[in-house]
Amino acid sequence: MSPEGAPRLWTLADAAVILRTTERAVYDRVRRGRLPAIRAGGRAWLIVADAVLAERAEAVARFHAVSPKSRAERLAALLPPRRGRGR
């Protein structure tokens, strides 16, 4: 909250960086009511920053809730396949 009691507001782009996703995915969350936002002007949306941070904290908690083996497997799936040394 700001000193005046009004919530901090972020753009779709700001929220996308924090959530490590696309602006479109953030917009979909706004449309579904998962992130509180207000429309500013014609097409711009401003999202409540505290809600974005809470959403990020939930995602991190879900990631760490899986077993260490599952987490390692998930991380390995993100990496390119290893190549042999050609011997």
C-alpha cells in the first residue's frame, strides 16, 4: 500500500516480468478474476501489485512442494538434451 492507503499498481508488462510469463497470460488472469485490476484509459490495465506478489509466492510454494526428485526431473526437462563426447 502507498502512504495514502491506495494500492500500488503495475502494468501488464510489469506483472508479466514478476510472474515470469507473458502479458497475454497476465491479461487472462485479470479476465478470469484471479488478479484484481482496473482499466486505465482505452486499453491499458493496472494490476494491484500485492496480488501479483501473492500469486508469485503461491507459484514458488507450489514449485518447492514437490519432492526433490520430482523437482530435479522438472528442471532437467527444461534443459536441452545432453550430447555424448563423441568417443
